[in-house]
Amino acid sequence: MGHRANLVLVEHGETRVFYGHWSSIALVNELFWGHEHARAWILDHREVGDEGWLDDVWAEGGAVLDVDRRVLLLFGGEALRGDAARRCTYLGLVREVWTGWDVRWAERGVLDLAEHVGIPASRVRAEQALIDPITTLPAPDDDREASCVATFVFEDGRMRHFPLVLCVDENLGGGIELVEVARRLEGRERFVFAPARDCWLEGGFHVDVPRRRVVSWCGRDLPRLDEIAARWSGYELVHVGASWEEHVALSRGTLVIEPLPEDERIAELRASLVTGSAAGDGRALIREMIDEAQREGRSVQVNPYALDEPARGITIDRAAIFDAAVASMRARL
């Protein structure tokens, strides 16, 4: 049980690795407020050294704060990973706060964090491979429940869209066999996705069969992109981060993806970052489970990291910082 994250501080040529058992969700809140707060928050975690790196299965979030190069590299936050549009708005606001810094999403998760500080990706890659290919295009019962949209362009110029369930990597991992599956299905000549729930699309992909090219996008980190690419033998796989706009542009007006209005996304982010509490501290639940086990005479072992106190940053006026970031971003439009 936990929301595990590695947090890495690079300063004066030294790389220090920290661990947060409940920090993969909290980090999108605590890293928003600028480098001084972020540094204090990271230093309040347990330092674990190079032996404390998580692999791409256990790392649910993480960040590198590189003071020397003025780079912030991050991934995490349940709401952002499952909602590409919200992630884009969040990063836009973070960049307004972190002026003069290069703020980027770690598209391959902990692999990108490790490589930034000179650790080979193989060091943080779990031995387990991708799941067996799903060679279907599983449709939702209701289009509004789609988590992914796939588009196929065939040799005769036909373009067909398929709203899908499952995650982007699960669908895309079906590889080249999906082309023949799509040929046999009716698909949609035109597809409109409009927001009708709390969580928006996770991602999508566009397969151009004549050009042997696949363009993918996703709000979540995809550490196994190289393995997915190997299943598309003879195709070029291009990942464009969370940019659903590139998918739409390739679809010649037949695909419409409507995010929530930006004002609503900003209001949701303000509620979670300014007035909401950082999610993910499960210590109370763990203590209840320990107490119950002891009452029943059962022994129980608990990861000691799970009972670490949540990290604290420095005292700041969060509302003022957030509102200034919004004003600055809108002034650029």
C-alpha cells in the first residue's frame, strides 16, 4: 500500500536520491510553488541513496529538481496521469511560477529521471515485460466512457476512428496486428468526444498505414514505449506527450476532441492545489489495520517507510502564487 515516488535533488554537482511512500500524488501539489518550496519539500523526505531507486513498476511518480541546470522533470498525480488536458494546463501554470526553469513531464516515468542524472535506464527497468498483446479494439458501452481513441488510415485513403476502453499502452501494445483488426471493423467516419465525466481521455493514437507511421499521445508516463515500438515492426512510432491536438490535426476534421473549458480546468486545479489537502497519506488506514490485526492475535509486518511523517515545504501564500500564475498565463494568450 502506498503511492511511491523517487525525488532527486541535483545541487553543486551532487545527486541525492530521496523516497516518499505517499508522495507520487502529493508531488504535483508540492512542486507547483517554485524551486525554494520544492527543494525544502524534497529535503524533508527520507534520503535513500543510489540503492533506493524504484523500478518502473513500483515508481508511481517522481521528480528531478536539478538546481545546477535549472530543470524540473516530473511525473505523477492520479488526476493528471489520467487526463491529458488537465496535465497540459497544470504544466502551463507551473512554468509561469518556475520562470527561467525548463519544466518538463517525464514521458517515460522513472526511466527519464534516472537518465537525466546519468543512471542507465536498465537500472530502473523491472524484469517483467509488457503484458501479452491485446489484438482487439475493445469498445466501451458508452462513448463517453472511452479512455482512448484510435484512428486508422488505410491504403485507399479511408480513415476510421475507434473509441476504446483500456489504457493507451495496452491498446497500442497490440502492435501491427491491430491494422488487420481495424480493416474488418466498421469504425466511425467521424467521431466527437465531449467531456461528460470527471476524468477525460487518457490518450490516443493515429496509425497511418500507407506511411507506416504511428503517432501516440498520453497523459500518463509510458516507460515501455520501446517495447511497444518493437511490436510495430516496419512502422515509425512517434510519441508526442499529451498533445491530443496533433492527433486531431492528422484527422482532417473527422475527429473532434473537446476538453473541458480551460476556465473549468483552472478552477479544478485551484481547488486541489490551493484549498485541497495533498492526497495520498494512508498512515491512518495502516494503523487501523495494525490495530485490528493485533486485536485478532495476528502478527503483521509493515514497511517502516509507510509510517513516515508527510514531508513539509515552507510557508507560502498558495492562493497568491496560483492566481499570479493564472494571470501571467492568460496575459500570454
